[in-house]
Amino acid sequence: MTPKPLLEDGFSFYFFSNENNEPPHVHVSKGGGKAKWWLTPEPREKFAYGFKTGERRRMKELIKKHHGKLLKAWHTHFGTKE
């Protein structure tokens, strides 16, 4: 099962369980769009496909707003230290 720590404004934020060898990050999808954001040291976009400019802006706002929650969910899921 893929952990989904956040669903908001139609965006689904999730992790893949086999990616604990990478730095903390979150995948995002909405409609046909897909994105990946690094969570540390600060949120930054790795890639985003299929999103309009406004959707990318909203995605960034949501990641910044929920950064602590997403990072905590990552560490809880993978059993790593914050």
C-alpha cells in the first residue's frame, strides 16, 4: 500500500515504499499530472509534468504549508530520524 499523508484541493501526496534510499521527498498527482518534490533541506521541485502554472503554484503552497506534516510522515513510514 502506498502511504498518502495528504489529500487536498484534488492533489494526492504520497510516498513509494521502496524509495527510502533517497532523501525525503513526496510524489504528487492530480488528474494526469505527476510531480516529485524533495522535502529537505527545503522543499524544491524535482520534476512536474502535466500541470498548469496555477496548479504548480498551488502544489508548492500546499507543500510549504504542510511541510512539517509531510516530513514527519516520511520519517514515520521509513523509520528514520528527523
